[in-house]
Amino acid sequence: MTVLRTFLLLLVFCSISCASKKEVVKKTSPEKVVIDSLIITKVPDQVPPPPPPPPPIPEEGEPMEVDSVYIPAPPQPPKLVNATNTSFHQKWDLVLKQYVTDQGNVDYSGIRNSSDFDIYIDWLVHNKPKNTSSDVEQLVFWINAYNALTIDLILRNYPVKSIKDIKDPWDQRLWKFGDKWLNLNDIEHKILREMGEPRIHFAIVCASESCPKLQNEAFTASNLEALLTKSTKEFLKDNSKNEITKNSLKLSKIFKWFAKDFKQNGSLIDFLNRYTDVNISEGARKNYKDYNWDLND
């Protein structure tokens, strides 16, 4: 009996001891478990890899590789070159030959889609001639500039029936040459007229029917003198703009607006006689024709 009682007491004691040491596990979340008030955080099975580094930035002018497709770097601004650079005046020459007729009619719609014209305008504003440039260089640059910028003005407002449909067309400072914004009046009155060459009035064109016709070739250092003379003679010979006889003159209002420019080396009659086949008398009667401002298209 004593042995049996001892065995039963040991059995009861062991059962009580094991029950007191039993771990109680409570689930709190998929990421945490509580074991006897101890919180253990589960470690994710996988850690996402870091994002790949960005592609290297290419050097200026080098292509950039994106999925085996090469994208060229942006173009650089035009470099300064000589203001009489023949290659750039040739671009203007190409535009004139392609879009201006022998009669001076301008295809504005065509020029609007011409990349050569855009390149030439951009080149002009970045290549203002220096003060030390010769008169020939200055005349070539500013005559071409006036004519190209007049077309640019028209295209900024196209379609129009007349340059006068545009508000203050000659006073809009739309083009920055160096650090100075210029308008067409600046170029005509403060630059070209100050050079003392009256024939510029038949070389620069205000996009109108009564203006001198726009020559379909660019002015260059090599053709300047010949083209100024040709422009003057053609304008005087055009009966829609001037009617000239020995004793009677029906002249363009250009000769009225800029009268003093034609009297630098004598009278107006002296100037006209140098460029017409008619021997005009000094006492010839003068009248002025109405000016037609319709677009020269």
C-alpha cells in the first residue's frame, strides 16, 4: 500500500508541474505572435530588390541609348559667324528663288513652311554686323534683314490682305539683335537711311503692291551695286508706280516721303535722270500717285 500511494502521489505531482509549465500561444496578426507575453515579429520571406540605377547622362552632342533606340541630344544654338557669310545669304537666296516670282509676287504660304527661312531669320538675329564692318557689309546685311523680317511679320499675322491690317506693323519690336530689340522702322530710318544710299528705297520692300518689287535673289557683297541699280531702274520703269515723260512726272509717294534722301547730290530731277531713259526737264510738273497697300502676293 505504501508503494502504491507513493506512486500515485508522484503521478499527481508530475501532472501539476507539467500543466504549470505549459506555453500559452496567442495569435495577434499574420506578422506577430505572442508567446507568454513575448511579441515576436515575423520576418518576410522575401525582400524586394532595390530599383535599378538611372542611365548615365550623355555628354553634350552624344546620342542617348534607351532600349536600343538612339535619341540625339538637342541642337546647339547657332554660332556667330561673319555677317556677310555667303552660305547663309544663299539660304535666303534659295527662299527668294523658290517663293518669289520675277514680277515680285510672294508665296507667303510656301515660305511659312520653309525651314530655310526659319534658319535664316535665326541666323540674322544672332549675327548683327560689328560697328567696324564696311558699308558694303552693313548694306548687304540690313537690306536682306529688312526684307526677310517684313515677311516674318506678315507670317506672324497671316493671312492678311495688307500689312496695314497689322497693328503698328513698323513699330513692333519683335527681333532681338544682341541686347537690343529692333523694329522695321529702326532698321530703315536709324540704320539704312543713315548710310546715305538713296537707292535702298528701291531695295527694301514693305510687302505692298505699290512698293518696289521684291527681287528674287539675295543681296551680296559681289552684287550689291548692280542689284541696287537694277532695282532702281525697274521701279522707275514700272508705269503702275511711276509715269515719267520729259515734262510731266507722276511719281510714287516714296519720292515725297523721303524727298531729302534724293537731293544729296543735286535735285530730284538729277537723281531720276541718272536711272531713266527719259531726259526729264528741270521744270517738269510733279504729281504723286495713290499708294496701293494691298499685299504683294
